[in-house]
Amino acid sequence: MLFAERLKAHQNAVEGRLTKLLGEAGSGPAAPGRLAEAMRYATLSGGKRFRPFLVIEAAALFGVPQRQALNTAAAVECIHCYSLVHDDLPAMDDDDLRRGRPTVHKAFDEATAILAGDALLTIAFEILSQPATHPNPEIRAELVFGLARASGWRGMAGGQMLDLAAERVLQDMDGIRKIQAMKTGALIEFSVDAGAILGRASAAEREALRTYARTIGLAFQVADDLLDAEGSPEHVGKATGKDARAGKATLVSLIGLSQARENLRALGNEAIDALKPFGSRAAILKEAAHFVTHRRS
Ligand code: GRG
């Protein structure tokens, strides 16, 4: 199956699982309908579902079928969607457009957007702790630990804090890399590691995958910076040109467009190299690295 078809198949499966999980969340008498509606608005219909794709494909490397990786994939996407909802708030990036539609605080209101983000963050752990995610509680605990680390103060939330400060502080390459690794890289890294955890990969296999994931995480952010600098809102589905307007330090502002493109190419090659121990079994993950370095949205 071609990469695009495989991505589409996983997108549909993840959409189905999220619809089910978020349907259940909103169906009880205790769940306010407006909050459930905002959570579904933030999560369903849209997005590349790249992180769930990584969970499913990394797990598949160890023979785990798609259906057994779907809860974990859905949990990661809930965290990702929460981060987008909060990132778009007036107190952060103040964006009106996300995935080609009004952002959650525009479609609902600010308080509902904050609560929808909070509830998506917490439901991710509710999902991971369910026996349906994995029958072995040790595996579930490892997933909970990994996702909490990747999302919290030493991962995505910490990276967001540093990123907000980067609008005022001059950054060098190391500083920018650190922000990228935490803000965007940590969740991408966990997505791949989650597949390895589900597949009970060996320590050496996990380490090789970690190198791959760290590299595509960096590449993903460089591609995002290039899209912000060069893309149009119609294609990207969100406002562009924001980094330059905010005077934010990014790789593009530091080394320029052409060197950033070169950097992206090099990261793509490095990611593919890291997959060597898996041979042809990792063909689809190699294509994922290509997808990241050539993405247009
Ligand atoms: C608010 C705690 C908190 C964190 C926010 C992820 C994030 C941190 C902010 C999003 C802003 C941003 C543009 C980050 C750069 C890379 C990125 C995460 C892009 C959006 O992810 P995609 O391209 O989006 O996977 P889709 O819509 O395809 O899911």
C-alpha cells in the first residue's frame, strides 16, 4: 500500500476511535453538552493525524495490529488537539484559524476553549489507563508515564513556555533546537516510543527508533517554520507569517530559508539512516520521514 493510502486508512480508523471515545465522554448526564461539543469540534474532522500514524506504524514494526494501537494513537491525538486549542488562545498565539476553520475560542468562547483543552488533556490519560488500551497494566503505566513526560513541564508545555519567551530573548542554534525538541519533538518522540512499548521492543530497537523520532521531530518543526515563512493560509489551514511579525527566533530567522531547507533535507536523511537496523520492515517509516520533509500543510 502506498504511503498516502496508508495514512488515509489510519486517519479514518483514528477518526472512528476518537468519535467513539468522545461520544462516550459526552453521553453521560454529568458531561456538559457544550464542553463535549467543543472537545469534538477540536478533535474530529481535520488534521494530518501524523502522531497517531507514528504510533500505529511503530507498533506495526513489531507485529502489533492497527486495532490494538488505536486507543494509544487516539490518546496522543487528544493531547495534540488540546495543545492546539490552548496555543490558539488570545493569551498565547491568538489565532482565528486552525485546520481551515475558526479556532475553538472563536467558534465557542474563551472559557469553553480552556476547559475543552483541559478535558482533552485529561481524557488522554483516562483512555491510556483503560484495559482496552493494553491488557497488561505495566504496559499501560509505561504509556501513561511516557505521555505525561512528553506533554508536561519537561516536554511540550515547557517548550511552549520557552517558545513564548523566545519572542523577547535572542536565541542561538542550541536554544532554538531545545525549544523545538521540547515543544514539538517530545510528543512526536513519544508517539514512536509508544509503538515500541506496545510492541515490547528491545532496548536497542527502542534506542534506534528514538534517534529516528528525535530527528523527524526536529524536521517537523523546521518544516513548520518554513511553511510559516513561505506558505499561504489557504494551503496551510492557519495564519502564516506570524513568526516574522512576532520577531520570534526560529531556525529560518537564524540561518535563512535556503540553509533551513538544506537542514531539513539533512534531517530527513539522518532519520532514514536511523532505521537501518530494521531493514525493509521500516519502509513505511522511511516514507514518513520523506512526508515530513516535503509536507505542504
Ligand atoms: C499550549 C501546552 C501548549 C503547547 C502548545 C504544539 C504546540 C505547543 C503549539 C502548536 C503551535 C505550532 C504551530 C507548533 C509547531 C508544530 C506543530 C505542532 C504544528 C501543528 O501540528 P500538525 O501540523 O497539525 O500535525 P495537524 O492540524 O495536522 O494535526
